[in-house]
Amino acid sequence: MGDTKEKILLTALQLFARDGYEAVSVRNIAEELGITKGALYRHYKNKRDIFDSIVDRMIQIDAQRAKEYQMPVEQYDEMSESYANTSWENIEKYTIEQLKFWTEDSFALLFRRMLTLEQYRNAEMAELYSQCIVEGPVSYMEDLFRELTKKGVLKEENPGLLAVEYYAPLFLLISMSDKKGENEEYVEILRNHTKQFIQSYGVKSGGEK
């Protein structure tokens, strides 16, 4: 039973990413799987239930990955100490892995394509896209940089502007990868960007700014 439910979820995501959420029906998903609508309804109440399960899975994966790379999981207002205790090395590694994740992980890739496709015709999808791919990551980096500035790791600059400058190349490379499909060159570009960023804005040993 669990295997069928998983197949339904993954097949629905594939169809959502290809045709758009609004264009796909429960019938389409069932036909793609070669099952009846009744069989599908034994696992999910409706299309919305499938979609909510996809989003829940993405949130769970995101939290697991943050823990894996020792990055903050909680909201900044709830646990600012975890942001303050994050090392630059972890931020740099996590940044590289995020490029790989959004462009190589099959679930994340399909999820991102679904949101990209639907953001212009569905306000909820537009908000999800922003929180996952645009404003959410920038806000997250802003909170991190604010704490790193307080600790003396980064120079005293506007953390919001630093976050935009830091994240923009990652966002651009994720978008470019859809056309090219080969990421090794982009990983190297991003790695060089993170090193140049800390050279420009990091506080030198001894407190030099």
C-alpha cells in the first residue's frame, strides 16, 4: 500500500512539473499509473491532498538537509543563537550543495519546475516559489549575515544587501542549469564566488576590516 501511495505522489509531481498543477486532473494521474480513480482515492482524498503531501515532503527534506550541513532549521525569531553559531565553512558548503540539490535531485528539480511553471497563474504557487527559491533564501542569508556581522566574522555592511549579493549567483546558476543541464562548471563558478565573497567582506584575523 505504501508503495502505491508513493508512486501516486511521484507520478503526480512529474505531471505537475510537465503540464502544470491546474492542468492535471485526478483522472490524468490515475491513467498515467494505470489505476482507477477509486484506487487513487484510497490513498489521497483529492488532488489538493496530493499537492499538500508534496509540499510537506519538500519541507521535511529541507529541514533534514539543513541539519545535515549544520545550518539553522528554526525561524530566526525563535532561535537566533543557532544563526550566530553557524560557521562560514558550513555556509559555503551548504551553498554549493543547494545548487546541486535544486538541479540534480529528482524530487527537488520537479518541485522547482512545477512552481516555476505555475507561479504566473496561481498566487499560492507564486508565494511558494518565492519562499523556496527567491525571498525565502535571501531572508535566511540576511539573518545569518546579521549574526556573523555581530560576531565579527563579516564586515559591518547592510546584511540585506550582502544576502542579495551572495545569493544572486546561486539563483542565476540554478536557472541557467535548466538549459545547459551540466553543472560541474556552475559548481566551480559558485565555489569561486563564495571564496571571493568572504575575501571581500570577511574580517581579517586581528580584527582588520
